Amino acid sequence: MKNQEHEEERKRRENHINEQVEAETMAASAATDGVAATALRSVIQRVHQAAERSSRPPDRIRIVAVSKTKPVSVIRQVYEAGHRCFGENYVQEIVEKAAQLPDDLEWHFIGNLQSNKVKPLLAGVPNLAMVESVDNEKIAGRLNRMVETMGRKPLKVLVQVNTSGEEYGECFIKCSWSHSCLLMI
């Protein structure tokens, strides 16, 4: 029952997003001219300042522009300003947008990925660079098998690890902090 409710909620959100995207697309050309590129420059500047304060090289920090609910015209504007890394959290939306945008974009899928969406995601987004994040072995195995079957280069994946021991949500692996550190080495 929980899965059915989750799926219905996801579909409601997806429909709402699609309606928003259509409305924004109509107004995007005139209303957002230059706004997205200006916002990008502001974010880059703040990230560089934070990197300097923490003594980190700014070129080691990747900015993923989360483009969910934004029309392709806004993504294209940010692309034309020089940004190439974008994130989406709905398979249908990332597949549709990837088909309309240049191949040199680096797409990240963000959030919960269902096993039945793995194949459409990999088939529909040839320039998918990363899945953020995998919360169970079933999804990890399916991603691995589909990448091999499709002859794709290995896919970067972030894995959720529960180090607190608390019982909430899905998590790929539950372990102690010291065990997590050993897994990362």
C-alpha cells in the first residue's frame, strides 16, 4: 500500500511539474532573458569565495545546476553561459530535456530511482554522468547490469550509507562510522 501511495504522489508531483514547465516555457523567452546566467555567475562567485575561505581549490568543486521544473530555454541560457552540469530528479523530465539539449551536457539524476526506471534513464540519457544516490542493492545491481548490457562506460553512483543506526527510510548499507570509513578506502 505504501508503494502505491508513493507512486500516486510521485505522479501528482510529476503532473504538477509538467504543468509548471509548460507555463514557464511560454513566458521564459522574454521574462528570463539573462536572469539564469546572472544567477549562475552569482553562485559561482559565492562558491569560489567559500572555497577560498576553506583553503580548497575552486576547480575541485562541481556545481550541479538543478534544473527541475525549469523549461529547456532556461537550461539552454545557463548552458550558453558556459555551464555544463545539470541535475534532474524525474526520469521522464531528464529524458525529455536531454533529447532537446546538446550532448556535451553532463546530467546527474538526483534522488530516488525506481528499478523500473533504470532502463529508460540509461537509454534516454546517453550523457548521464552520475546517479545521486542509490539507496539499495537492487537498484545498484540493476544499474550495473544495464550499463554492461547497453555497453555504456561505467556510471558514477553515490551510495547512501546509514552510519547513525537510526531506522528511517531506505539505505544501501547500515554500518558503524568506523566500518563506513573502511568501505570508503
